[in-house]
Amino acid sequence: MSIQTAHKDTAERKLKRVKIALMRNPKFALWSGILMVGDTIVDDNVPTACTDGRDEIYGRKFVEEQTDKGLAYVILHECLHKAFRHLSIWRGLFKQNAQLANMACDYVINLMLEEIDPEHKFIEQPTMDGKTVGLLDKKYAGMNSKQVFDLLKKEQKKKPEGGGGEGGEGQQSFDEHDWEGAESLTKEEVKELEREIEQAVRQGQMQHERLNGKGAGNMGRELDDLLNPKIDWKDALREFIQQTCANKDTSSWRRPNRRFLYQNIYMPSLIGEQCGRLVIGIDTSGSIRQEEITRFLSEVAGIVDLVHPEGIDLIYWDHKIAGHEEYDMNTLQSLTTSTKPCGGGGTSPACVMDYIEEKHLEPVAVLMFTDGYIGDWGDNWKHPLLWVTQNGGSRIEAPNGRTINMDGV
């Protein structure tokens, strides 16, 4: 074996050894399944560590310089980004402010790691150039990434222009978040990753209970956060629109695709500024009040501003189609003032599904606003489908498409 090959094996073996130790440790049993999700890659060109939400990439020199405790911390940090699906759920934050989105996600994860092992018996923050690195501040305890992001944004506005570093009191992050790489995953890859993460979390739950006994620690809260992430419904709605409907036929060299940068290949990312035509169905059955209709229409106006659709087929429905209004690019801005809601009967959204077929409508996506108290949801929807429900906080899940709740996703 050459000296070069022996050197190459050092980081790979170290990562594998530390991962196995973590999986066998009762303190970290809940995350044992997540540690196996995706590929673990060592790359000489990566300065520290990085994840795209599926794979982990580690810089060789960085891995070799860490203690086992420091490397264990880094590994858990990257895997928790994957477990909490930060790079998909909070992509909207990244588009607002990439630096603050990175910081917010890091603060949440590092506080969790500190809570798991406060005495640093098994993990400790990594070091760079002899200094401890990693964003950590107890004032963000109990918050999710969106809440931390909002606070960071307020603090940033208070700072003088050009002032302030990456973190508080000289703190700095040690990893990168490959948001562009996460966005480049296909819809099929995203769905498969979500299934794999959910399965890994449940495997970790069984391992946790086997090693610690049922009800040990705060596993219930952590599992709830994992399987039912608390995000703002408007962020989820906008994310669906951007993922499903954005026109990505145009390549841009202004934002290189980072999945290829690590291979020294400079490839453009795909961008889009407009989506095709949407069908938006609004429930006007007897259980819907004017207050709900106003909320629904307000969000429709937000969708228009967000993705600039070529047009909207606005359909009011109860147990049948009560009204169909067509808007194009010239009339979209007047939608909320010119529309005339109508209806008031029973509740059967399947009529919208049939109507789309009957009128040969070809939307890029269908958005259905409803209170969720439905008998026949329809079972032959042929376009990307999102249900937006409002029902006082009750969690209703449609049997098809994706469901988000205006009172708590």
C-alpha cells in the first residue's frame, strides 16, 4: 500500500469508527438510523463539512484534525440537519437571507447537542486553528429555526451597516449547507428521502427504547418535532408553489450548482421567474364563513405576487361547481377586488376534479382551499395537488396530494 493510499484511508476509517461508536451509545440511539441515511464522502476540496440534506461531505484535513469527541459532534450536527429536513423545510428562509438561515439552523441543532451531552463526556464542539467553533446561544432554547431566523433578522437590522460577525461574541459556524444541492434533487428523490428519513427515525426510536427503556428522556418531544415539523403554513404553501410550479427552463451562471463544484465542475443552476396556469379551488360550502373566504383569497393574492402565474382558473365549489372565473396576466392583479364568491351547499371537491377533466384544463398544479370537512375527496386527480385547510387547528390529512393547515401545518 502506498503512502498516499494509507493517508487516504485515515479520514474514512475515522468517520466510520466514530459513527459506529455513536450508534452503540445509548445517549444517541435515537439518531442511529439517521446516521446511516445517504452517503458519507471525504473530499480534499471541502474545507470543513457540508450536507445537502441527504449526503454528508467532510474535508479530509478537517476530519483528521478533530478529536473523536469533536468529530462525533460534527457528524451528529450534519445528521440532525438531515433528520429535521432543514434544507427542504426552511428553503424559503435561505432565499430570504442565506447567512441567517444557516445560522438559525445551526443554533437549533447545537443547543440540542448541548442538551443531550451537557457534560461533554462523548461529544464536544469542534476546533479550527486551535479555537472552538460552532454557534451556541441558550437564548434560543426551545425555538425552531424560523423563530431563531426572525430574531436574527431583527438583530441584524439594529446593527450598524458592516457591523457584526457571523455569530455572537466571536462565534462562527463550522459547516456549510448545500441548499442548491438540496434543490437539485428530483421530486422522486425528495419523496424517497422523506420516506428513508421517517423510517430511520422510527428505527432509532426502537433502538432508543431497547437501550434506554420506554419513556426515557425527552424522546417524545424530539420525535414529534421530527415527524411533525412545526412550520408556518404560508412558508409551506410558498415552498410547494416554488417547487412544483416554478419555470426552471432557464440556466443561470450567476448561481453555480454546488453539487458539481466539489468535483471542480462549474455548472449553472436552473432558475425560474414565472409558472404556468393554476387551478385554485375555493370551498364555499355551507360550513365556510366569509372570514375563511377572505383568508383564502388573501393567500391567492400572495401566490400571484410570488410566482407570477400565466393565469388562474378560480373555481368556487360546494357539492358542485358554483362559479368559474378566468384570469390572465393582465387581470390577475384585480382578482381579489373583482371576484364574486358563490356557493353554499354541501361539500364534495371531487366535482372540481371532474370539472378539470370536462373542460380540458391543463394546470401546472391544483390548489384546493377548504375547511377539510369532506366526504368525497376524489381519487383520480391528475395534476400536482395541494390541500390548504382551515378548521380551528384540527389536523385533517387528505388521502391524496399534500395537505397543509392554516392553523398549524
